[in-house]
Amino acid sequence: MSRQGRSDAPAGLHLVIARDIARKPIFVVDADRERFPDDLAVLLQETKAGCFARVLIPNHFHVPVRTGPERGPQHPHEPEPQAGT
């Protein structure tokens, strides 16, 4: 049985984790793994969240995201803004 979704705070840091329920690979071919950053970027733009890193493992992934005004980069390839720039 899966957990219920958590309510979204106005500004927060969330760790998004997803895996195949049977622990099988979720990236079947290299093209799946290569497309992941662009697919993630679309979701980040739609939800106005920022992504600071991503870890892609054959059967799961981890993506820390921040919501709110200090959310950070919206594309996983975009570097984090530096203070004073």
C-alpha cells in the first residue's frame, strides 16, 4: 500500500524518489536515461520547482527539489545561481 501524498508547504525541500515496484530497471535503454533530464525540466517548469541534483540508478532515482521563491535552477543542467551575480 502506497503512502498518501504530503501537503506542499509554501517553500520547502523535498526528496523525490521513484522505483519500479518489482525492483526492475526503470531505464531500459540508454535513451531513457538520456531523456530523463529534459523530461524532468518540463515537470520543474510546470510545477515551478527547482532541482539541485539528480541520481539515476538502474532501478530508481533520487531528485531533491525545492519549492517557493528561493527554489533554485529549474533545469537539471542549469547551474545554481551564485550570490552576487
